[in-house]
Amino acid sequence: MNKQPGLVEIAFSKSFEMAFAAAVHLDEMHGQALSALEGKVIELWIAPVKFPLFCLVNQNRITTQTVLNGEADVTLKTGLRQFRVLAQEGYFEAKYIRGDEVTGQAFIKAMESLEIDWEEHLSHYTGDLVAFKIGHGFRSLLERKQNTKQYAGDTLREYLQFEINALPTRNQVEHFAKDVQQTHAEVEKIAERIQALSNQLSQIKPS
Amino acid sequence: MSQNKNTIDFGFTEVPLEEKVKKVKGVFDSVAGNYDIMNDVMSMGIHRIWKRKTIELSGVRPGNTVLDLAGGTGDLTKAFAKRVGKDGKVVLADINESMVRVGRDRLINEGIVGNVDYTITNAEALGFPDNTFDVATIAFGLRNVTNKDKALEELYRVLKPGGQLMVLEFSKVTQPMLAKFYDFYSFNILPKMGKLIADDEASYQYLAESIRMHPDQETLKQMMLDAGFDKAEYINMSEGIVALHRGWKF
Ligand SMILES: C[S@@+](CC[C@H](N)C(=O)[O-])C[C@H]1O[C@@H](n2cnc3c(N)ncnc32)[C@H](O)[C@@H]1O
């Protein structure tokens, strides 16, 4: 699949990567649970998201991306809701689709043994991001918000702002534009002043 | 690019060909220490999202061999090293020793060890055998290379069949209003910021000029095809401030 990932895909992928990184960082076993998956790629379809998330496992760490050359070792289907269940009940439900079943089982086991505060990570970022894209999502979360669309948009912006540090806020842009204008005006003022001075200079020069 | 055989554009100033390599080296020598900070300030942090997109689209997988040409302080190398794992390899190659040194220290500091090689290389003459890499990247580097056609031919040569080249580079802004603002930004603001932060106005003046002299989207795509790539395409990012060109060897 060579569809170009947009901001939503990138943010989605990045937020999972951060959740995994946080979990491994906090894990007393330093991500030892992932050692059975060394060098493997797990393709996750996380309903209702419409693109795959590839989890690359290397040296007890997981990185994520939305594009992969070649085939993943195993493909699993799960849902955002399943991550919430995982957080609350320590049980991860994922349906085997194709590939190496042993790897699939090992991934599910690893997910269940890693202490990831999915609620925190995913309701904060992904739930809203997905909601932003498809118009519905974590109901309970969104029902609390009056203007959900606006809220999701704000969250996306906030997310990109603080987590990927990618988009300048409107304030920053306005500030920047003002600075540019001001610099421009000042340069012009100085140019005028130099012109005036040199005019004066040529006037007082004895002829 | 200049028509005159013996001179080449150094930003907007034409200089004899062999001098350009030295000048470019000088520019990056002087900015190496502040490079990361400048990078953030100059692009307001957006370069990170351009790079993340490049990484996502590379599709790299564990075991892959990746070349990060003109890799500088190693942003892409770091991300690739985490992805290719212990059976893979990333080569950070750059013409400038200070940049490579800053990059290597930084990556070692961050615990990225074991699967990264560092090498001082000119993009025009890569010291690697044919068919070595699954993915090759050159991010914000091609515009500094004197003979871009030669560099592209070399990149094609060292890619494995099925391999992909990714060129991330400033390009031609497609939106007229933004183009104006961007011009003013790069020629007036950017060098001033360079002076404030790195105390080096001239180098950032050069950076601004070299951005403007770089071939536009269609031209670069054609150059890639002429260099031998079997397929080439590009995507614009941030209205064409930056374009990601991708070329495949079949
Ligand atoms: C703007 S930096 C980009 C660094 C890094 N790729 C990034 O995106 O952060 C450009 C790099 O190109 C390197 N460079 C310039 N000319 C080169 C050449 N002919 N061969 C290899 N590297 C070159 C410079 O030394 C510098 O490190």
C-alpha cells in the first residue's frame, strides 16, 4: 500500500509509538516481554481506523509506521475499544487474519503484560484524532464536549503542537507575521533616514 | 544551474567549480554546532513532520540496509536505526567531518549504537558497491551538491533492485501569496536569525540562496529519470516549500 500518509495518519502512528515507548520506559522488565518478537513486524488494523499500523519490534522497542515494504509477519484485527478493555481488564482481543500465528499470539501476550495506560494515551490523542477523521469515536469522551468537531480540531492542533512540535499556533503565526511587518517597516524607516541624511550631507557640502 | 563549464552557482554568486565544494564545507563547518537549533527555529519545527513523513513513506523494515546521505547530525539515521534493528544497518554519510562528529556523538548519547556506520563521503563518488541499499535518503543535502546529476547516478548505482531513493528538499512554493512571504522570510529574516542564533549571517544567506537555485519539482523529477531511475514521482509538503521526490530502481 503506497497511499501517502497525511497528518492524521502521522499523528496516529506517532501517538502509538509514544504510548509504546512510555510503556517500555516504565516497564520494570525493560520491555523484556517483547523479546519473543525480535525483528518481527505486526500489522494491526484498528477499527474504526481505515489504514494499517505496522509495529516494528527491535531490541525490545516498538516503532510504528503506516507504510511497509513487503509483507508483515502477521496481520491482526482489533479495535480502539480493545485498547480500553486492555487497560481496564488486562485482556487484549485481536483477531488473527493471516501470517504467522505464533508471532500473533506472542504479540497479544506482550500487549497484555506491558503496563500501558492506554486510556490516558488513546483517549487523549487517538480517540479524538479518529473522531476528527470519521466523525464519531469514543462516545463517552466526546459526549461530554459541546462542540465536538471544534474540540477534535483543537485537540489535533494541540497534539501536533506539543507532541510532534510541528504546527505553529495561530498566535505564533500572527506574532511572526507582525514581527516581519515590523522589521520591514523598520528597515524602510532606516533606509529613508539614510536617504535624508545623505541628502542633507550633499546640501551642506561646500560646492 | 550554470551553463558555464568552469563555474557553478554558489547561491547567487557564481564561483569556480572546485571552490564550491570548499565553500559548502565551510558553511556547514560553521553551523554544525548550532545546526539542530537553527533547523527548529528556521522551519518553526515543521521539518520534523516533513522528516516523519519521509520515514513513514520509506516503508523500511527490520533487516533493511539504509543510506542516509548528507545525513548531517543524524535525524533520519536515528529513526531508521530504530526500525532496521540489529540485523539491519544504517550508514550516515556526509562530506563534512564536523557534522558527522556532532551526529555521531548525539546518537551514541541517545543509545543508538551497533547498527550505524559513519563515513565521510562526497555524494558524487560514493564508496559503496553496486546494489547495496534498500532505501537511500538525501534530506536537505542535494541542493549543496555541485554535480547533482552525478550524485543521482551514484545513488541509483548503490540501490538494490527494488530499492527506493528519497530526496527531501526545499522546492518551489506553489501558492503565490505564500511564495512572496517565503521569499521575504528567507532573504531578510532568516539571515538575521542566523546572525542572532549562530552569529553567522553569511552562511544563512547562502542557505537561503541555495534554496532558490535548486531545481523545481518537475526538473528534479526529470533529472532522476535521466540518471537512470525507472520510476520517479514527488509529493509537495507545506505548499511546496518542501518536496519529497521518490525514485525506484527496478
Ligand atoms: C542542511 S544539512 C542536512 C542534514 C540532515 N540530512 C538533515 O536533514 O537534518 C546538509 C548536509 O549536506 C552535507 N553535504 C553538502 N554537500 C555534500 C556532498 N557533496 N556530499 C555529501 N554531503 C554533503 C553537509 O555537510 C550537511 O551536513
